[in-house]
Amino acid sequence: MKGFIQLLTSWGPFGVFFLAILDSAGVPLPAAVDALVVATAAINPASAYLAAALAVVGSAIGCMILFYIARKGGQAYLDRVTQSARAANFRIWFQTYGLITVFIPALLPIPLPVKAFVLSAGALGVRPLTFLGVVLAARIPRYFGLAWLGSVMGDHTMSWLKGHLPHLFVFAVLLGIVLGLAVKMIARRRSGGEFNSLVDIG
């Protein structure tokens, strides 16, 4: 796998595209896409935003692949792939907070689980366009932000991000609280019909 990632790195922005598909489709490649976007931007700043755009598109494709796999398998598939207590907790969080659980880990370049929530979104009947919109809303600022950092800070970007992980975790918690409270307030104000915090099941 290391050799394969090195090959994709040599492809520049288009390597980012294929790596993003694999990563978002469920292949375990922790932080590989982030690092490759940054490296591409640092090596060739002129291609930074092309790499970011291809990372967004590739990630969206990969997420939709995983989403439709879970959608086809349905609840039985979700039960089978989320047998552990931790995975079951992820599913409960999704049922409680909806696509917020996808948005926050997809937005921030920190080690938060995404796969279990994507699977939950597919299996539990979230509308595909709604899901895709949330993924794009998260991935666009993430990858374009990393591309900008890479073009400005170069090789120091990843070490800078690692040094600010505590701040990013705090931001993730605060963002989750704010969005969760907003969802509850909206739900209380809506009268009639079932409303489930950005889940948009259909």
C-alpha cells in the first residue's frame, strides 16, 4: 500500500483524486488525502486548488459509493457491519443528531470517525442529494483550506496541524453543541409531521 500511495503522489492532483475516492469509499487511509493535498500544494502552489477540487470530487464519489452500498444492504447490512459496541454507539448518535455526525468529521482534519456515519446515512434512508450536499459543504472548506495552508506554509503544514489538534478537537465539540442545539430548537418550533435534525429521511 505504501508503494501505491507513493505512485499516486507522483501523479500530483490526479493522484489526490484517486486517493480521495479510495479513502472515502472505506479503504483505511488515515490522513493520507490531507497529507497529499498539502504535499501537492507545497511542491507546486500553482496546482494547489486543482488538487483541492479533485480531492473534493474524489471524496464525494467515494462517499456516495459507500452510501449506496449501505443503502442497498439496508438495516440488515448496517447491523452486520456495526456489531461492536462502539459502532453501535455511532449509529445511535446518527439517529439522534442526523447528518451533523457526518458533517463535523468530514469538515475537520482530525481523527474522527466518518465511515460508520456514512453507512448509517445510507442504510437509514437519507436522501442522496441531501447527503451529497452535506459532504460537499464539509469537504470544500476542508480541502481548499489545506491547499491554501500547504501553498503558504509548505512542509510545515502537517506539523502545524498536529500542534493544533487540541484546538481543533475543542472546535469540533463546540460546533457539535451549537449545531445540536440549533437542531433541537428548530425541531421544537416545527409543528406537525416528523422532523429529524438534518436527516431528511425519504
